[in-house]
Amino acid sequence: MEKILVATDGSKPSNHAVELACREAKAHGADLKALYTIGSDEMYMGYKGARKGKPKFDVPPERLKEGKEALEEVRRIAAKVGVEVETEIFCADPENYYLDAKRLIVVYAEEKGFDMIVLGSHGRTGISRVLLGSVSEYVARNAHCPVLIVK
């Protein structure tokens, strides 16, 4: 295992996943990347200034702030475990304007050749899972590589 991707949203389950991903990266000598995604469904969309009829997206400032805070927590956890971590906020853009956060994780992991994805589960069940969807379930079903889901 050479490259591990940990997806974070700043939640407690997500931070548990970050801690485990850090330990795995340290144990295997793997590169670790933390990813915070902002999907097209969370962005402001318009056509002013867009090219070739594709929408132009603006990231809501509060989502960007949340992402920066979540990734700062990732850096704190990684420092505590004693591993280096690269961080990135990955947003939908005109090339992948149809992607929500969970699809962005899958696309990013495949394009960058990660060997494993680690992410937290909020543990939703029943109707809330049906209505809100399950990021971890979607990633596990669609990723090209193994997925470790942390509760």
C-alpha cells in the first residue's frame, strides 16, 4: 500500500477515520492525503462567465471555511500520530459539474491512483439513510480500490 486517501467532513466519525488512516499510513510507510469535497449540489451555479454552455460554480464561503477547519483538524491529528499529510479541498467544476461530494471522492481516488480510501460513517439507518444517502456506502460500492469505513 503506497497511497491512502482519507475523506473528511470534520465530524467526529470522520476524525476517527483520520486517526486510523494516519496509523495505517505510518504502519505501511504510505503517503497520506486528506480530502474535503464540495459537490455541485452545495455550490452556487450560474452561467455568467461560463464557457461552452457549462455552468460556472461559486463555492459558498461558509463551506470553504468548514473545509479549511476540517483539514486543520486533520493536520493536528496527523502531527499527534507523527505522520505527514497532504490536504486538499476538491470542488466540483465545469468539467465535473454533475458530481456531488460522494462521487467526487470516488473520481478523485481513481484519477490519482489511491490504493485505499478511509472514511467515517455517521451510522444513519432507516428513512434518514434513504433520504440523505450514504456517502460511505456509495464510496464502498463504486471505488476502484478497497474502502475502510470507520464508525
